[in-house]
Amino acid sequence: MNLLLIEDDPRIVEFLDRGLRAEGHTVEVASNGQLGLEKARAKAWDAIILDLMLPMLDGRELCRTLRMERNTTPVIILTALDSTEDVVRGLRMGADDYLTKPFAFDELLARLETLPQRARCAAGMPNETTLVAADLSFDREALVVRRAGVELDLTSLEYALLEFLMLEQGKVLSRARILQNVWGAHQDPLTNVVDVYIRRLRAKIDDPFERKLITTIRGRGYRLAAS
């Protein structure tokens, strides 16, 4: 993978740069937020590893700016801010994943490996190019989602979650099953990341529309309405 590491701690930079290169990745480093934003804009990256507490430009503002500019490069936040509020805020500003320091290098590798279109890699998925549920459509090749003809902007993890829900539309899906298929079971099964991402997805595909497609089945999980 071609990775952009935006981090100002030289010890972490040295550790990650050496470790990621040893795993076959290419790494470019930015030591402050402003330089990181410039590098993020300059070319295509497979993923961005982003600290939040950066000089010159805060990581939150950097991520928010990229998303406002329709830059959909997957972003993994790597930070010492570990409260639930911090995690939720990080995800809501457009990050695809959130890892707190201190961290296990193997876990970071696993999260990087499962970032791109995770749901497509799950066994047994059909290969239809366009998925349809009611007035919601998802062109999986073009990565275009429309509801009632309105094009919606999603992050890479939101695409993966929506794809899995649409492939299994009409079925009640447990949080454990969603974790397995969308995150590759690299998350703690007790995490609330599924609930966080369901809320984010609802805000985009349900809240602006009269008919709600995602239903919470209390004690069991979630269901996307069938066509």
C-alpha cells in the first residue's frame, strides 16, 4: 500500500516507517498538519495514518477538510485520545477507523489490510454491479450511492457497511455478523463501532427521506428493508 503517515512524534514515525516498509508498504511522512494536508491533496494514497494533536493544523480539521473536498482516501486515526467521546467525534468527522496509543503494530497492519472494500472480500458475495433496495441504489464499480435519485457521499467504511446490508437485505443481521463481514473480526466484539457506523449511515441514507430503510431489531441487530 502507498501510505501517508501524518505524525509529529519522531519515535513513532521511526517505528512505523521502519515497520511498514518491512511489510512491503511505501511510506511518506508529514510532521505537521499543514504539510500533511498538502501531501494528502498532492496525489492518490491507499490510506492515511493520522495523528490528531498536530502542530500547525489539527488532525480533526485536516480530516474534516479532506472530506469537504470530497477526498475519500481511507483515514486511520492514531492518537492518545482514547475516550468514547473522542472516538465518536473522530468517526463523525470522516475517519474510517480509530486506533489509540499505545497500540499493537499487528493490529494496525490488520486494520490497514481490511480498509479497502472489506465487504467485497467476504466469502459468498454475489457479483452484481448494482445493488438495489427500494429507492436506494449502489453501483459497486463506480462507488456511487443514490437515494431517490440523489447522490450521497459515503466514506469507504460506510460503503462497505451499506454493501453488506444491501446484499443481506430483509435479514436481521447481528452486530457480531456485521463485525465479521465488514471489519473482518479485527474489532473487539464488545465495541460499539457497529452502532456508531449505523448511525452515520442512517444520517445519510435515511434521515433526509420519509421512508426509513434501516431498522433496529432490539436485542438482535439491524435489518435493511427489502425492495
